[in-house]
Amino acid sequence: MSEPLTTHGRWSGYAGLLGARMKELFREPEVIFWIFMFPILLAFGLGIAFRNKPVEKANVVFAQQEGSDALQTLLKSAPDAQRFNIQVQPPEQAANSFRLGKVDLEILPDGKGGAEYVYDPARPESVLARNVVDDALQIAAGRKPVLSSSSRVNSEPGSRYIDFLIPGLLGMNLMGSGMWGIGFALVDMRQRKLLKRFIATPMRRSDFLLALASSRLILMIIELFLVLGFGILMFHMRVMGSWPAIILVSVLGAMTFAGLGLLTASRAQKIETASGIMNLIMMPMWIFSGIFFSYERFPAKVLPIIRLLPLTALNDSLRAVILEGKTLASLSEPLIVLCLWGGLSFLVAVRLFRWT
């Protein structure tokens, strides 16, 4: 009886390694949670917490004194009185309410028909309350605007916090998947002597590393559509750019952090060592790369350095494509930063990598 024919093409080893790695990943429920569910839950929680809602009224306390009835009446009858909540209390109680942060502003009659404001310049809501109340009193006292002005409301998708957040979460997860998913897996295999067994087989070493990176790319593409789809369905997020451009930027970001993950795991013998190195690399990017808030808040002198971080370049590229509809040709600087980080990391990692 003849034996069945088997074909062993150039990529058969790679395909077998990739299939084994995918099965291993999907058999671990915690992997599925951290890759797919965690960013969605984080986006949901932060999206609800920072959703668009009406402007909160300022909380104001009026220190009632003898002869302050006229000022109190003027304040309550001001045209913009609906912009603040006013409480009337004795002077000592009013001072205590402001000191404990129960109110944003304390109003003291100055004895001449005017008002003295007690506010904290370090509290934005206190400064805002001072301006709101002063404008209301001035208008109620007869002040006329010297310059005509008009307002136009713009609350379209793209300008909200959730629109800013979701690309940042995508970038953060791509970084985590590349660093932890590849670096941690390699060190774990080295510690369990699995890498030593692999190199004793006819397997091509390049096929093994390529299969490891490809498994993360497959999960990344699934995650990309899940997170963006959640943003579109749940928060009516508008994707302005092309999907091929978004996928290409994401793939480049994933490969960049795969290179960094490979570099961190190239020599580490223990998981604890690799974990410390990865946290040391990722911590500055968690803080400075604009995941949850814009890095433009940092001093101008450090912004050029922040823009050289790979996660900053990835987040800037994702936001430019998703929110602004920019093309890849207009993103040369951040894409070059990603290519340099990824290319140099792979080159150094290949030279330093130890299988045993």
C-alpha cells in the first residue's frame, strides 16, 4: 500500500509554526481578554466618564452682612444668574464653605455697594466662577458690550475626548502586544528550554521569529476592527481616513514594537529581568506619548524629544489618518520615526539574540 504524498514547500514550516502559535493563543482566555476586551472596556468607561454633557453651574456662596440686601438682590436678578448656584450664609460659615472646597467662590459685600471676590487661582473652576459672577453683576448694573460678537456651536464627532482617546488606546495596545506578546513569550520559552529544543529541529530560525510576529499581526488586525467598530457604534465616532491607510499605519506600529520586544528579549534569561526592561522602556511612553491626554501640555522644550518616541509617532499617525483624513504621504516624519525604531531594533536584536 502506497504512503500518502506530502508536500513540504518553502513556507510549510512557517505555516505550521503560525498555526501552532495561534492555537496556543486562543486556548488562553486571559490573552483574549487583554487583547480584545480590555481596550473596549477602557474605551467604554472613559467614554462614559468624559462624555459631552451640559456645562456645570458654578457654586457660589454669598456672605450675608448688614446692608448687603441690595447687592444680593442684584446678584439673584442678574440676566445670567442661571449660570451659577448661589447660597446665602453668615460670613464665618461662608468662609468655611469656601475653605473646605464646598463652593467655588465666596462673595463679600465691600460696604460701598460693590463686591469682593474670594477665589483660588489654582482652581480653574474657582477662576471661572469669579469671571461668570463678575460678568453677571456688571451686566445687571448696566454695563453695555462695546464689541458686537456672535457664537457658533460645533459639537461634531472628531472634537470630543472619546475621538482623541480611541486612537491612543489602539497605539497603547499595539505597544503592549509587541512588547509583552513577543518579548515575554520568547523569554518564557527560553526559561523553559523550549528554544533550545526548537533549534535542534530542521526548523528555520527565521520562520520561527516570523511566525511569532505574524501571530500578533493577525490579532492586531482583529483588534483594530473591534475597537474602531466599537467607537463607531457606541459613540458615533467618525473615521475620516481610508481603512487601508489605517491598517498600514497599524501594521508598521506593530512591527516597530515587535522589534523592540524582540530586542528586550534577546538576552534576558528570566521573566523578571525582561519585565523590568519592558517596563523601563514603556513607562516614558505611557506618560509622555499622548495616550489619554495631549502631550502638547508638556513644556515646549521637551516636545521634540517626545515626538521621537515610537508610541508618539504611532499615536500621531493614527489620529491624523482617523480624525483628519490625512494620507500616508503627509505623515513622512512620524512614519520615518517608526521605521527607524523598528528597523534598528530588529537589526540589533538579530545580532544579540540567544537561543539558549
